Amino acid sequence: MGSNFEPSKPWRETPLIRSAALSLEAGCNIYLKLETLQPSGSFKSRGIGNLMSKAILSSPPSKSKNIHFYCSSGGNAGLACVTAAMELGRPATIVVPMTTSSLMVEKLKLLGADVRQVGRHWSEADAFLREELLGNDEGGVYVPPFDHGDLWEGHASLVDEIEREFMREGKEFDAVVCSVGGGGLFCGVMMGLERYGRLGGGDGKGVKVLAMETEGAESLNFSLGRGELSRLEAISSIATSLGATQVARKAFEWGQRKEVTSCVFSDAEAAMACVEFADDERIVVEPACGVSIAPAYNDTLHTLLFPELSDEEFERLNIVIVVCGGSNVTLKILEGYREKYGSDERVVSKFHSRRLGRREKVPMKTRKQSGMLYDQVQHVTLEDGLR
């Protein structure tokens, strides 16, 4: 029998706003789902908060009070775990890989977490947590960062809010853009869309999903390209919050749906999207989030998702970008990105191309005949001729 205590909800409903700046850049209506405003600073508060609340509710009262949460994380999942643990009145231990920045480690410690730094990447940190810590604590509860149904259920609440907001305005939305690390957010988005009949065969208006990753952390794209669930040898991207060498099996399964396009951008594009976004919206995010904002700045949303539409048809669409947040960033870090990546050719040649009138307008018929339509899995580079 579970506990009679009803824990407070450790996540919040977040605003959905239309961005005039990004709409101008992208050539359609861009809406931002601001998960940066979650208590932990990222969408992770939803899924992890849901899982932790359920763990308390499902435990007998005599054991509930002795629960100790354990989470392996590149940073943001750990922050969500610690933030939720504080709200729920329980202790938390966080194990992070050696690639985790000192900034994130200090943030975790300041919140009162017991922090251990072990392993080259998340998989090794997670193995240490399970084998050395969790097994020795009778009150220990494992908090996975991305691969659990309770996490996906929590993340799916994001879609509930998007649906309510567009219904309130009497509008429909046409696509969702989200980042993929281990695939927790992606699974939640897909679950939510399926629940509302937004995927093929459903009763609602169809919605496309653009799953974004950075080069060096493209575990979903890698698996889809090989046709089987596969593991990257290592994480080499600066977007360490996307640092799962293998996505959840469910994410791989969702990724094969026809509504999904998997796309990979460079670190430079992800980082400079963060810089531009801070200038335009006065919101600070890390590259793991910036990679989902980049398609608006480099004018690839049209070609990636709706290549069959004319410019006039495309400009009427409503596309939601999940601004998933992340705390591994400061103004100083953003300035460093500007200095390092601001002259990168992939950024200079395509960022702001639509707004500044520098884009090459290719007739729709020509796009189709020349094979410029994207397949389901895309590793986008400058040489593709679409960037």
C-alpha cells in the first residue's frame, strides 16, 4: 500500500510564446515552449519529478520517509533530481562522468547533493552508481536520466500544455522540434502526440517531429543510419548534456516513424544559436538546447520538414521549438562561443540568410527533381548544398 502523503508537484507549467525574431528568421510562425523556466532550469524537472513523486506515493509510509534518490547524469538530470528531492524532502546522490563541467558539479553541490564524479561518459557513471552505491542502500531509489516510462509520462505533460494553448487560440500546430540525448524528451513528445491522435492513423491533425543532435553526440542518428540500436564509441561534442552513447530503445523505435526526421548539426551551429538566442530573446541556453534553435536561424526548417510547400504555404505554418533549457552555461561561456565559432563558415554562410535576403530560392519543382528532398535520417553538412 502506498503512502497517504501527497507530495507537492516538483515541476511547473511553462509559457508557450510566439517569437517574432525567430519567425522572421525561419519564414514561418515559431513558438517557443520555455522549459528554461522549470525549477531545475530544464525540461528534466517534468519527467524526473514525476518519477520521484510516484516512487514516494507507491512506497509504504514506513519506507517512504527513508527513500534516498540516486541519479547518474551529465548534469541537468542531476539538477532536476536534486531540485525535486529538495521539494519532496528527501536526500539525493548524483554520479556524473568526468566530462561534466566544474560549473555543473558546483551547482549540484550548492544544492546539497552528494556528488561523485566517475567514468568517461554517462554509461560508466551509471554503472558505478548501480554497482557500488544503489545496491548498498535499502532505501535507495534509482532515478534514470532518460530511459523509463514514468519519465516519458512526465515529459508528455509538455504536449498537454501545447495542445491546450493552441486550442485556446483556435489554432493548430504543424511540427515540434526537440533535442535528443538519451531520448527521454523525444519519447515524451511522441507519447503526447500519439495520445492526441497527432501521429499517422490518429484522429487529430498530423504533426511532424524534428529530432536534433550535435556531431559527436548523435546516438539516435547513428542508430537510425545503421538500422539497429547502436552505441557511439565516445562523446566528442561540446553538448555534453546530450552525452548518452546509446539512446533508449523506445527512442530508437519512435525515431523510425515516418513523422520523424533525425538531423545532426555541428557544435558551431548549436553554440552560435545559443549566442543569437540570447541576443534576440534574452534567454540563456546551452548547446544541447541550441541545436534545436539552430534550424530557425539557418533556414533549414522548411527544407527539412516541408520541402513540398512553397514559401507562401510554409509561412502559414506553426512550429513549436522545445527550449529544453540546461544550466551548463554562463554569459562568459556564450562570449567564448562567439569568439570561437562566430566566423565558422557553416554559421557565416547560412545564419540569418532568409532575413537578410541571402538565401537561394529554389523552385519547389526543382527541389523535387534534383533530389533535394531529405530522407528520414539526415546528417547535415555544408556540402549538402542546402545549408
